[in-house]
Amino acid sequence: MSLHDDAVGVLETFDGRSHDGQDELRGIYLEHLAARPDGMWKSCGAGHLTASALVIDPERGRVLLTLHKKLGMWLQMGGHCEPGDASLAAAALREATEESGIQGLTLLPGGPVQLDRHAIPAPCHWHLDVQCAALAPAGAVEEISEESLDLRWFAYDEVAAVADGSVVRLLERTRAVLPARVEPLSG
């Protein structure tokens, strides 16, 4: 199965009805892929799908964000799909591992957590981001990559002060689907 076919399958089964605008975005993504066989690749000038993952440590109530070198913003790990990626999930996990330096990340089961479409500078116009969540293993040690200015753990309640609304929504939706056994213990 091609990465394009995998993306179509993932999006066809993505249930965004419980979140504002997600079902509409799903339709936009599927229309994009139907019209553009190259819609997975950076070379597609009309925009392209990207894969990202929010690295989360639920036992300690924190997330790992990267200060993106080009954008100067605190974001989840993620980026462009590559020809060697067998699936969107594999692309998201590869990006999260590369950018966090953490080995042994695992994606939350159930597929993507949310979709986020955002404008990017020319020559392309749009990133159609498929956003997952990745659990950090116990004792995870991060290592900054060349794509980042900084890499830092933030408590859940600190994220809104440093990141934009898309990251805040991604964290909220990730926490909503986390199994109860991995939520931080209170008090």
C-alpha cells in the first residue's frame, strides 16, 4: 500500500465529529488527495500532508515541545512525509523520534488525535497536518535536534502560555483520549 493510499484510509476512518471543524477538515484533506496524486509530498505546491506527534509524559503531567528553528514557535514534533515512510503513523513516529531524540516512543492507539490546516510561506501554500500523540517511555531523555532552537518539557497548564491554539487543542484532545491509567496522579 502506498503512503497516499494509507493517508486516504486513515482519513476515511478518522472520526472528527466530536470536535469543531474536524469533519470539514477531513473532507478538505480527502478532496486534496483525490485531486493530487503528489499531495503527500513537499513538492506539491498547492499544499501537502504532514505528520506530527505531541510527545506526552502523562505520568508526570507534561509534554515535550520544540522551539522550531524557522518559525520561532513552540510546537509539537512533526514534519514532511518521506518516501521511506510506510504510513502516516510511521511518519509521525519517525518525526517525533528524530526531533525529540527519545527512543522507544509509542503512538497512542486509535489513529490521529486531530487535523490542523495552516498556511505556510511560498512556494507551497498549506500544511495539512495529521496530528497524533506519542507516549514517552519511563525515564525518557530528550536530545535537541538540528531543527530546533530548544527542546523543553512543559506541564499541561503551562502550554497555553507558550504555544498557539493548535497545540493547546492538540493537548486537550490528547488528554481526552488518554487511558485513565496513564493520567498523572493527583496530590
